Amino acid sequence: MTGWLGGLQIRRTERGQVPVADLLCVACWHHRRVTGRTLVADFLASDPITQHRAQCPAQQKDTTR
């Protein structure tokens, strides 16, 4: 890859090969990679963007001030 954009990217290593899913949060730089057909399918079914958005440290409000 030449550059990264935030979000979810799904690709294959080569035609007919292993699928790879990458999740990158540009707010906190959290990165998660999943490889394999079953793992990628389960990862996508779990809605990783919404899950991370709820836990993202960059999205947390500072309530001490």
C-alpha cells in the first residue's frame, strides 16, 4: 500500500488467495488486522467500526474540567 486512509479496508493478497481486513482509526491510530476467510467474515459481522468508536480514547470526553 502506498498510503493509509482511516476506516476499514478488505483485500486479498493475490487473486484467489487469503483475504485480509485492516481497521485503522486515524483519531487514536488503533490498528487491527485479521487474515483468513472465516476470521474476516466474523470480523465484519461484528461491526468493528461501531465497536471501536464506542471505545476510542480520542472520542472520550474529559469530564474533570
